Amino acid sequence: MQNILIADDHSIVRAGLKLLINSCIRDVTIDEAEDGEAVIKKMKSAHFELLILDINMPHTESFSLTAYLLKEYPGLKIIIFTMNQEVFFAKRFLKIGAHGYLNKYSKESEIKYAIQKVLGGKRYISDNLAEILSGELTKKLKDNPFEDLSDREFEVVLQMLKGSSVSEIANTLSLHKSTVGTHKTRILDKLKISNTVELINLARLYEII
């Protein structure tokens, strides 16, 4: 029996994934979570082989959550399932240990294949991502200034792009306000911008949002 947890804040997405999984895996139990807090509660109360995780859930810092879960539950496999572009986000999540990265635009056949492959103990990388990681798009990646940010700085950027205040960022990421201020200063310096408006424009240019 395979136990799978689907974490997404949209019930229609969870329902669709459940139907798809049940159509390709015989002995499976599927549970659901709508945010990071619910994911942690579910993980503490039951054993799961696979977590299918959306990275844009409310009140959830997905990088920290993924790193925490992989550390606390070494046998857990995680597939990132999101609208965010592979070209930048996938590389970071795979680096911290995620087992696969799927775009929500993926075909049903690709989603089924990825889930079965990861449950079988392997990692899933799409053809597009394979090209990126093989170096064929190296120049494009190097030209992206967001590549110069640390994972923590990028977490702060994502919160800034949501319009979160310093206090809200500090609370979400469990940081002191002064630390958030330091990160923001370094981020603006590394990206060579002056304010949040310019950050938003730059993020749109490089398809971060």
C-alpha cells in the first residue's frame, strides 16, 4: 500500500490529482493538506511515501518546508507540482533534495510517469529541465541576476513579491526584523535595484512571477 499526501491550496487541484493517481496506482491511500502547517501535522500523524507539493500555498515558505521535511523524514519523496517556471525554481528545489519537479501544465501521461518513477526510487526530470541542467541554456541562467541570491535571500524575495511587510516576512521565515532588513539590503544590492517596484519589474522580466 502506497501512502501519498497532496498539498495544494486549491481543492480542485487536489481532487484532480487524486483521480489521476487512482487511475494509475492500484493500492494507494491519498490524504490532502491545504498549507504548510497542515502538511507538518499530517506528516506527524501518518507515514507517507510521497508528498506532491505546491510551492505557492498561503502562509507557507516552501524552500524551508521542503528542507525540513527531507531532514525529518529521510525516506520521504517529494515532487514539486506548481505553475512556476522550471528554468529557475526547479534547480533550487532539486538542489535541496526534491525528487522531481512538475509544471501544472504537464500532460496527464507525464504526471503519471513522474509519480510512478519517483515512487520507484528514481528522480524525475523533464526533457526541458534536462536541457537546462546539461548546460545547453547555461548562458541564459548566468544572465539571470536572481541566480546570485542565496536560498534564504530568494525566500525573502518571494515574500517581498507577495507584498509582505518586514514583520510578516520575519514571522513567516522565523527571522528577526533586523535580519530581514539586512537581507533586503543585500538583495537590492545584488540585483542592482533600489526598491520593491523595480524588484517586481525585474521578477516579471525573468519570469519569476
